[in-house]
Amino acid sequence: MKTPLAGAIAIALAFALPAPALAQAGPDPRTLEEKVRALEARLAESETALEALKAAVAGPPSSHSNDDQKTRVDALEKEQAAARAALAELRAASARKEPGPVEPTGLVPKSFPLFGTSGQVSSGTSFNPSISVIPDVVFSRDDVKGAAGESLEEADGFHGAHAEEGHDHAHGGLSQGFNLRETELAFSASVDAYFDVQALFAVSEEGIEAEEVTFQTRRLPWGLQLKGGKFLSGIGYANAHHPHQWDFVDQNLAYELLLGGHGLNEKGVQLTWVPKLPFYLKLGTELLQGENEKLASQLGDLELPGLVGDDAPRVLTAKSGPRLFTGFVKFGPDLGYSSALQLGLSFASSRSHQEVHDEDADGLPEEVLDGTATLWGLDVVWKYDSPRPLGAGDLVLQAEYLARKRDLDVLGTQDAAVFRQDGAYLQAVYGVLPRLQLGARWDVAGLTNERVRGGVKTGFDSSSRFTAALTFNPTEFSRVRAQYEHASIRVDGEKERWGRFLLQIQLSLGAHGAHTF
């Protein structure tokens, strides 16, 4: 019995480690886990050896006295108890997290009985938002001594209204030579399990402007989503795209003359619904403040002199917001893996639109107009994704039609004036080689271009333009584009023809979210 008993004692003592040895465990989580597993295995073996020692104590007497054996068993049990305590401490140490980024409550995916899952949320994204900076440098040279942009502002049927305020960095206003058109500064993050936030600023030489500052729900029940703040409206197709997403350097004529170079960019709320169907369907509605110069212009409380000296003053009264309502539908059938089609229908109605026409700038306006405005539009986009690498063979066909009507009272008279105008564009972009795209666009404004006042109709001719662009994307973070456009703009009944060459360089610094379809 001497040899087995001695071996049992040696094993038990070897595996019953004291607490000080455990206190030296390193902070590395994987190292701690390995030591926990090793100590658990060794304790299991020591318990087996201790049981053997207890059995030997209870058996026939050996060369060791019973008192000596009992003393050894008591000592081993104490060592085992200390080892178990140390193991518990080691397990607690492995469960503890080292100091690091704060992980606030809520930044984990949540499940709700009606809402479904909130999706993946990262504390790093919340406290370290994605930041991007996109400078836009454009070289411009036209054959009318820099007057190309001015002729667009004077297009027949679309000129004469009071200029928009608060938008100094016009996307289409280019000087001869080099222009730093604007630099886009964007921040985006998941705030918690319920909301995403995006803040996008346009920085120009004149200052900084908030183009989009929005919150958006992560997931509401039944496919609903709520967005609020200042944002690009969901009407049409091109409206929701920022300049760095455009396929051409400048905005199309339909948007430029019917909605302004910024499109419909308003403060308000948007609610969309995407039901679960075998095809894509999106329904949306918006309640907006109503500040767009072309559709919901507000000049505030303004008193202007009458048409004749003794006439009563013509008074414009500010209407409280929200003043603009929109609705849109987008439909996309399933065309398989390589093709995608989207059809859209949009509508906008403004309950207040004001204009002041002062052609000779003498402080005595010829017309002061106050009333309502509506706009509706159709859009279609088809995309083909070629199996060739880096965009070679890809094709995008895109077209939109917009129609606008303004019903306005002519203050100081008994007359009412009705303006009807429309615009459209058709464009194609084809990947001729990897990373190299060729684009062509035809756009027109004023296919319908008339004004009716006091039963007298006045018609204006349309203005049109053709544009070709060659775009090279060395990487997903850089773009070089050469563009030439030839325009025929009606000004005072005469055609003003001009050509313009544009060279654009865009660079993207930092993380930028994926673009919509």
C-alpha cells in the first residue's frame, strides 16, 4: 500500500494549486480561458487522487499511522478548497471586460413583438460616426464669355420670379475657369436600436449649408419607416441624388427650371411603406414646410406699393407651415439577377406660393402674385449589370417627365394668372471599358410653356440641351469626368445657342454609405 498511497498524495498535492499562483494570471482573455480549462481538468484528477487517499485511510493499517493519514487528508482538503476558490476567482477574471469603448444600453439588436428586429447596431458606429469629405472641383469654359448659366436663369417662361434666398452655392453657377463648386461633409451613425442619423453639409466659398440633417427609424411594424428633419424629397428619381451621385456635372433642365438646382430639398417628415410582396412596391408621403422657390416660395410679410401712386399697397402675408404635401409610388418587377426596372409616379401640392416680378428692378414690381402650385411627375429607370469586371458592359437608361401648374392671384387687380410648364430628360450611361463610362443626355424644358391672365394666353418656346460625358473612376474613391454640352435656350423669343466644356474631379475621403437604387 505504500507506493499507491504515496502516489496519491503526490498527485493531490501537485494539482491543488494555491491561490497566489492563480493571481498571476494574465489579462489576455484567451490565456485566462485556457488556464481555467487546464485547472478544471487538474482539479478533477486531484479529486480522484484524494478519494483514493481517503479509501487508503479507511482500509487496513499501513506503515503510516491513521493519525498521520488523516492529517494528510485534512491538509489536502484545505488545499482543494483554496484551489476551488482560486478557480472561481480566475473564472470571474476571465468574464470581466478590460476597459475599452463604451457600450451604452440599447446598442444591440432588439426584437419586438410587432416591430421585428432592429438590425445590427455597433457602438463603434454610434460613438465614432462614419465621416466622409467629397470635394468637387470643376473647370468650365463656354463660348459666350461665361454667360451660359445666366441664359438658363433667363429662359422664357421660367424667369422673372424673386430669387431664392438661403442657397448661395448653386450647383449650376460656374465661372469661367476653375471652380470649387462645393465640398460635401457627411456624418452618419446608428444612434441606438431605434434610430439612424445622417448630417450632410455643403461647404462652399460663401459658407456652409445644411443640405440634409435627418433621423430615420430603424424598423417600424408592417414595413413602415419614418424620416424627419431636412432632406431631399422622395419624389421623382433624380431628386434624391446628391451632386456626387449625378452621372453628369450639372443638373438636368427639367429639375433646374421647374424645381431649382437643389431639387425639392425641404424640412418636414416622410412616411414610407414597403409591403411584403413578390415585387418591389414603395408608397410614400411627405408633409413639408414649403420653402422651394419654384413651387412653394414664401416672401414673408411684405408690403409693396400699388401699381399707380394712389392705389392701395399690395400686401403679401406669410402663411404658417407646413405648406407642401407630396406623395409618390415606386414599383419594380422582378427581372432576374442581371436587370432591374423601377417605375415611379409623384405628386406635390403647395397651398401657398408667392412671386414678385420686377423686370426693370425699379422697386415698383409689375406683378405681385399669391396663390397655389402643383407638380406631378413620371420616372423610369432600367439597369443592366454586365458580368464583365469593374462596370464594363453595364447600361443604365433613365427618363423623367415633370409638369407644373401655378394658380396665382395678381394682387392689385381682379385678374388671376395660370402658368403651365413642363420638362423632361432622357439619358443613357454605358460602361465602355472597366472603370470608364460614356454618357449621353437630352433634356428639355417648356414643351408646354404658357401663361393665361385675364383670358389672354401667352405662349413661350421650349429650351433644350444635348450633353455627352466621359467618366473615369480610377477607384471607388475618385472620379474624373470630361463633359461637353450644346444648348439652345429661348431668351426674349430669340434662340441663344452656346457650347460648354466641363472638366470635373471628385474625391471621396472616408467612409460613405451605399447609395440608393
